[in-house]
Amino acid sequence: MTQLELGLCKSTKRTRKAVFLGEINLIAPYALRGKSGRPPVELVTMLRLLILQQLFGLSDLATEEAVLETTLH
């Protein structure tokens, strides 16, 4: 249960994060759907990976290695 569901949250102000995630949901209908082969990565996960890649200047291979390295530990 969240504070909002319990009626404990008095604020109705939308945060920047909530607005951003709402805008991401507008992209969802256009995201690729896997019909065969490997299943596609979730849209939010892919966006986070792209932001990580841009922030640290990583190549596709370096991003994949960094993700695999952190998920194995």
C-alpha cells in the first residue's frame, strides 16, 4: 500500500519524475514488439540504458558489458 492509497498523502503536485514517466508512456505504442527471436527490452529499461550511455560516453558494447557486470554481482 502506498501513502496515496491510504489517504496519507495530501499533496497533489505532480513531480518532474511523474511527468517524465507519463511522457515515456506516450512512446510505448510505438515501441518494437518481439514476434520472434529474443524478447525486446522493456521501454523504461531501454531509456535508462540510453541515458547511462550518454552520460558516461559508452559505446553499445561497453554499455552491455557494464550492465552485465553489475547484474552478476
